[in-house]
Amino acid sequence: MAKELRVAMIGYGFMGRAHSNAYKRLNDFFPVEHRPVLKVAVGRNAEKVKAFADTWGYERIETDWRKAVEAPDVDLVDIGTPNDTHHDIAIAAARAGKMVLCEKPLAMNVREAEEMVRAVEEAGVPNMVWFNYRRVPSIALAKQIIDEGRIGRPFHYRATYLQDWTISPEVPQGGAALWRLDVNVAGSGVTGDLLAHSIDTAMWLNGPITRVVARTETFVKERLHQVTGKVEPVGIDDACLFLAEFANGSLGTFESTRYARGRKNFNTFELNGADGSLYFDLEEPEYLQFFEYKQLQSGKKTESHLTGWRKIHTTNSEHPYMKYYWVPGTCIGYEHTFLNALADFVMGIESGKPTQPDFRNALQTQRVCDAVLESARTGRWVQTGVEL
Ligand code: SOE
């Protein structure tokens, strides 16, 4: 008998849609016991949330998230709202005994994130943060290759996350869709929005980041605020570059901006180790590039004229997640990263081995983000305080 997983989806924007799609498709692809039931969609604007609920098939709507969080017919609260609301909703949901899934970044800052971790741990409720890029099969394969010891001693980690949608000074800040430009709602700019993804992936693949030094820039200093109707100072970082030291002795460089003309969602990383390197680019998500350096193989010398980067098409059933989808050579897309994340979460509940990143794990990413912003303010190296 399938177990119901009754969902309250808080927020109906981009992430409300991405997460809802995952709930709807879970049982079509993954052999799990739980069956998501779309119980309630929540948003402040009744008309808009009703339209969302009708499109995605939610049974009812609420305009006050507290009612949904406390509803007896809800098992899981999913937070897809702007960053400044994550803290209060997550803590209330945990105290009501609900499972809590939260969009990234976990919180506005480390203080909030720590309180959220405490709440879910005290309540003992399953929890996860939607760092969806871990669930790109190519990135999950990178993790497997590293864990198999094929990269050897790591020296360099290089990440970029580039977009271009805020170059025009005419783009307003604040309100629906543009809250990411309002520092009071988002907490930060590219650091929390984009680099949080890069940092999560980096620490998953290459371990804890211990120290950072950063430089941020705000290129457009004032923008019209959609909510107040006034031109107001811009408080977010439009671009952020930082150097990092990893606990394993390797060095990292991270670059993120929303001012890279032509780059829409250019999320890349490269890891260089003594025995090999890996490269990933989200614009070609079905490929992982791997350079394998072998000194000697069963007594034979390396045939150096044949060495080179391998571009692995990660669509075989042996590749992470792919056995649940189509035949080798056929691809999956962005929306499947959320579906894979949800499947991992549900399998984690069913096996008793909770999936990552949970709130505690995402707190480590928050620590790096806060250290980056502090370093940009002070111009100094800052210790991250990430758990080792
Ligand atoms: C910002 O433009 C954004 O939508 C992020 O908020 C997402 O996390 C990222 O995956 C795509 O870009």
C-alpha cells in the first residue's frame, strides 16, 4: 500500500513550479512507497495562487502560510518563497512536526540558519535543502569518480557561475520575480543566489572550505523599487569573486556575476588533481569531461600520444539516476534535477539513511557565504568556521 506524502507548497513562482513538477512525476519514474498528494498551495495573492493550484492540481489554497503549516492533513512543508521567509516558515513547520524541504539558500545569514538547524534537529523531522545541481547525473558522476580515488591529490578547484539578466539599469528591484535584487528580501546578491550553488557543489566534491578572501561589486547603484515606487540604493552584490582554501590543501577560485553578457546560466567547475581532472559545464549538462593520467599500467608505459580529455555522455544506465529514465544516449533536463532530489529524499526516509544536503549540511554553505561577504566588506581573509 502506498503511503501518502501530503504536501503544502509555500510559494508559487519559479521554484513552486519546479518542485510541484517533481511531486507529480515521482511515482512515474521512481520505485518508492510514498505517493505525494498535492494538498495545499500557499501564496499571499489569492487569485495568483488559485491559478497556480488549478494548473498543478493542488486540492486547496491558503493565503496564510501558518494555516498550511499547522494543517493536520499536511505531512511535508516545502518552502519555495523568497529568502527572508525561510526562517520563520521552517521553524514553525518543524515545531508542527512536519518534514521540511527548503529552497536554497537556506537562510538570510548564519544566525538564522543555525536556528533552523536547531528547530529541525530538536523536532527530529526529515529535512533537505534543494541544491538541485548535485542531482545532475554528470555532477553525481564526478562525485563517484572522486570517491573512486581517480583524481588523486587535489590541487585546484575552479568554479564560475555567470548570468547577464541585470545589466540594464532599467531593471527594477523588489516585488515578484525581482526580489532577488532587494537585499532586505534576498540577503545578498550573487553570493547567496548563485555562489551558494557553486559552494555546495564544491564542498560536496572537494570537502570543506576553511578560509576565503573576496571582492564584490555593485555595478548599478540605484534602481526603481517595484514595491515602494521610489528609486532606492541597491544593496546586493552584482558580482563576487573569491579565493578559497580547502581543508584538503587545494586552492579554489570562484567567480559569479549577473553582468556576463551572453551568459544565461553558465555554471561550471574544474578540479585538477595529481592523477586526473574533471570539468563540467551546465550548458552541456549531459557531458562530464575527464582527463585521466596514468603513469604505468600493468607494466606498460603510458601511450602518451593517445592521452587526452574524455567527454563522457552521462546517459548510460550505469550513470547516476539514468536507469530510472530512458535508453542510453537520450537525455534528461533541468526539471529532472528536482525530481532526482525528491527521489533521494523519499528513498532516504524509506531506508532510514537521510539524504544530503540536510539543513545542517546547508548551514556549512551558509557559513562560507557569510565569510565571503564579510571578507568583501573588510578586505581580509576570513575563516569560514565550516565543520571539518
Ligand atoms: C537566478 O536567476 C536563478 O534562478 C537562481 O535563483 C537559481 O537557483 C539558479 O539555479 C538559476 O538562476
